[in-house]
Amino acid sequence: MPAPKSTTTTVPAPTPTECLAAAPISGLVGQIVIATVTEPAIVKLVDVVVDGTIGGIVLLENADSGVGEALLPLSEAGITPIIGVDEEGGAVQRLGPVLGIAPSARRLGNAGNIDSTFFAGAKRATGAAHLGFNMVFAPVLDVGRSAGTRSRAYGDDPETVIEEGLAYAAGLDAGGVVPVAKHFPGHGSTGADSHLGLPVTKPIADLESFDLLPFAAAAQSESVPAIMVGHLVVPDLTDGMPASLSPAAIDMLRSDYGFDGLVVTDDLSMGALRKWTIPEAAELALLAGDDLLIAGGLSDSLDTVERLVDAVDSGRVDRTRLEDAAARVLAVKGVDPCQAWPT
């Protein structure tokens, strides 16, 4: 007699989209919020990073030789956390006391040696990765000197910034960290420092032919998986809002320049956004289209998580917007949503 036919039904594995749709709101929110931290305070954030309440940290002040040991407990997190550092070289470098002093962007740009710039990025990335960092907030793609840039900019013309900035980004990528290009749409034409107040740029038509050119190039570069949006009012584009909280600005980056990577806010605790609390600014940023939100210190980050969970629960933010943001965060970390939240 012939063998009976099998009645076993193969159930297809869930797709990443299905896993995101089944994930808890709190878990999704946790992935998109990261906290600023000093080295001595890292220990205070370990528990909330390991349990997924927040998605990671960014070091904004100088480290010492104990930073690698301080970061080690974060490796116990169930979902790989973002462990970032504001490390441009020159005036903005947090790892100088550990890795040695790195040249400024201006110095690299003045030298005009693309290979040297690439290797400078790769060397810094290798050192940062060895300490436990997986994301570096560089290169600066602002064109020219301004109150917020000075030696942080590679040059005074878009061509130099494109060549040098993308070379540094490629070096960071080759060295094993995620580079975050900044600060779209560009600080170069502003007269104010967004750490202190809210700068206003030239009209958007002027930016398109100058300041925005490096970001247009970065949006198409395989070495730039993430772009930071600055706290900058852009006449004729953002309707008086900072670009970081402006749907029109994020749509320009996505639609006009074709960027499908991770969109990161500048630190939401900066003086430019003093009109809003950090949780309020975070909700506006998520609505605008930002994916990863830098939400100040531990207390403010926890308040931000609470507000965003309520915003989705109550319908102020559509859950699909949250899922989209979390998907991009996980993608840049190389994490499958179905591994993060098995169904």
C-alpha cells in the first residue's frame, strides 16, 4: 500500500514587518531613545540599557583609561545597544585622553590628502571600537566657519567638504563603527551656536546650491548609513521650526536626496530647543520623521520613553511611524526584528 500523505503544514516564518507589528510599544520606543552620558555616569545607565528601556548611550565628555571597562556591562543587553561617542577630532574628541589627540577636520581639509583623511578615520574607529563603541558622531559636513563649527568644518567650499568628509566617513566605516554625518542642512551660514540658541540659516534656495551639497552627496554614499539633523530654522522650508523637528526638512532629506538610512536628532537638550521640554521635543521629532532621538541624560531619557509610549497608546503618534523608526535603528545595528522580538 502507498504510504499515507503527510498532513504536516509548514508555517512560514514571520517577516520582519510582522515581528515589528507584534513587538511591544515600550520595546520599540526603547530602541529609538538614547541618553547622553559622562564616563562616571555610565554605571547608572547600565540597567536601563541592558533591559531595553533605552536603546543606548552617547558619550559627550572626555573619557579616561577606564572607559572600556565601564562599557563592558552593556554587552549583556538583550538587543545590541548603540554605544556612541562624539568624536570628530580637534575641538570635539572625547577619546583623546585614551587614544591620543586626533587632528581637526580643518587640519585634514587643509592638508588635502584624501588617503590620509581616510586612514585618520579608520584609525580612530579602530580605537573606538576596541573600547566598545559602535557609533561615532562624525564627520561634520557643514561648509565654512560659523559660531557652531569653526575648526570642525573641513573647508569653506562644498567640494572640499564632500571629498574630505566622505573620506573620513569611509574610514570610520572601514574601522568598524557606524558614522553619523552632521548637521543637516548645514550650520555653515548661521551666526549662532545651537548649543546656546536657535540659529537661522540662509533661505533654502541659497542652501541648495552650497550648504546642502555635501548632504546630497552623503545621502547617496554607502559609507554614510546615518545623518544627524541640526536644530536650525531654515527660511522657506521649516516654517519657523528647527529642522530637527520639521517634517518638511526630513522629507527633503528622504524625498529630494533619496536618503533611506537612519535619521538622528542632535541632542534634544541643547539650548536651541529650550522652548520645549526634552520629551515634548522628542515627540515632535518622531512625528517629523526622525528615527533615533538623543534625549539628554538618564532622567530626561526615561521621561521621554514614558511620553512616547503614551503618545503611541493615545494615538498622537501612529504606531507605524514608531515601527519604521525602530526598524531603521535595528537595521543600522544589524539586528533582525524577529530576533529582537520573536513571535
